[in-house]
Amino acid sequence: MPPPAPSPNFSSRLALQQRVIPAYRAPFIETLAKSCRGGLCVFAGKPLPVEAISAVDHLDAADYTAARNIHISDPASKFYLCWQMGILSWLDECNPDALIVEANPRYLSTRLAVRWMHTRGRPVLGWGLGAPSLSGILSPLRRQNRLTFLSSLDGVVAYSQKGAEQYIALGLSTQRVFVAHNAVTPRPTAPPPQRPASLNQPARVLFVGRLQARKRIDILLHACAALPAELQPRLVIIGDGPALSDLKSLAQQIYPQAEFLGAKHGPELISYFTAADIFTLPGTGGLAVQQAMAHGLPVIVAQGDGTQDDLVRPENGWQTPPGDQQSFTQTLRTALSDIPRLRRMGAQSYRIVAEEINIEEMAASFVNSLNAVSVKHET
């Protein structure tokens, strides 16, 4: 495997606005900060309790300023709005040469920050998931509001290629849309585990994540139970959450050999990734997919917001329609029927996170995007 290319640098001072910084996002921000020669200052606030987000309130490599988030409605609602108190005072103190903001028109105070930067002739880069289609009687108005806000930015970074295509379809120029593949795992430094080409015991199927309804662990349990006896795996479920009791009851009824090991984090997880033969994510979310791939595991995931499209490909795994029990069951059966193929797919998983989709590459993409919009702004 070739050594990684030297990381690019942003030569000036950078500011980053976020509504909330989840704990899993902190390593990326720390990595980005190390690429900013003029330093990085960050502005973010607290989530609502209903969101159950584990948020950070400090950073080691960046100057963190706490925002006071004023929430209107629930973030899951199409009527949600947010105002961040103190954003202009923060900009005055930080005095950045470039700014990254969340590309979300519902964060009303962000418009003030964009205007503050542009008044001083400095670029603003947005960062978002994409621009999925809208529905409802207000959708034309919401679409125009979204386009107006995004057009006020000097460029937009999408989490995925699908997200970038959505921004372009909305009406943004291709020259103003960039991609930084969403990553939560650093480039692996250790080689992948060596796994045997054949098994003399049941394959190990692993799930790691919060146990809640949207993770659809019920689909995984039903899939394992529906397999022929010779393919039924050792199912290991790691995590805790509100659905734990219901899932244990279901497992007792249909797949009592399922193992629920509770929540584990960081180094505790290494031995479970190493011992597994395949990683599964039957529902939405799932930060552990990249961790599994960094340990050389093939993956089965439910189709989601587009970030999985770049990560999970035919050469390293499968994507199944969300909520489709039959498809997930058949895919699991196909996967466990050919162990040598699983090993080849696991090797591809490792290559993808080592070479393409990792925190270091994500930070490099952001720096390249910043440099591109900075040059355009100067000219």
C-alpha cells in the first residue's frame, strides 16, 4: 500500500461554526486544526435533551467558544429553527480569514456571520449532508429559501457524492460544490487481522451501536433465525439503549443464542472487531461501520442518506433496502455462504478506509476546498 500523500495546509486563520459538536466529530476537528497555520477557532452550542447527543464542550487543538443555542421546535421537525447568541462577538474576537458554517438555512444567525465575512471580503464555505427533496405545501418556499442561503456561500462541501449531486441539482454551480467523504475513523496504522480462509465453527456476525428502534436489530435477529442451521452464526450485539429489553425478549423467542454484551468503547472493541467475520447495520446511523472496515471486515448496511454509497461497494459489502426483512435475510445468507469471498471483501474494506475515506483524507479535502474558494475570492 503506497504511503499517504503529504497533508495540505491552510495558511491563514480559520473559524468553524457548528450548532453542536458530537463527540465523534471532535477527532476530525482536531485534525483540521493541525492543518491551519493561523489556528482554528470553533463556535458551537448544546443540543436539546431529546436529541441524546453526546456533545463536546472543549477542544485541545482549537479555540472553543460556547454558543447559546436558542431552539425553536424540535430538530426533527420541518419547522425547527435555531439562533446562536454571540456569533458576531465570536467573529470579532477570532477575526478569521475564512469561515466554515453548517449549510443549513434553518440556523438563522448564520446569515449574520456570512454577511460579516463578506463585508470584509473573506470567503465562507458551507458543510452539509446534501439537499434532499422536500414535500408538502410549503416545499417550493422552503426550496427557494435553501437555494438562496446556499447561493450566498462561496462554496459547499458535501458529505458524499450523492449529497454533492443534490446541491448541483438544486442549482449550485459544479465549480462551487466539493466532496469530503464523511469519516469518523483515522487512517489505520496497524495491518488488518489475519483471518482463516475457512471456518470450523459458526461465523461471527457483529453489531455495534446504540440499541434503539431505528437501528432495526429486530431485522438482524429474524434474519439469523431464518438461516439454515448450518449457516446460523454466533451473533454478537454490543451496545445499550432504550430497546435493549425488547430486543432481549425477541431474541429469547426466535434466536436465544444471540449475545448481548452491553456498551463498550474504544480499545474495548478491538478484540470483538478482530474476532468477527462480518459487520452488520440493518438500520440507520452507524458510526461503527468505518471502525469495522478498518479491522478488515466486510459489511452489510441498510441504504441511507448517501454517505454509505461511497463507503460500501460491491467489492467490500452489501446495501439492502431499509426495512426490507427478506432482502436483508437473503443478503446475510449469501454472505455467510462463501467465507473466502468474505475475506477478499474484508481486504477491500481495509483498503478503502486506509486510502480513501478516513479523518485525515476528510480534513485534506476541507483544506483543498478552502484553498480553492480563497483563491476565487481573491480574484
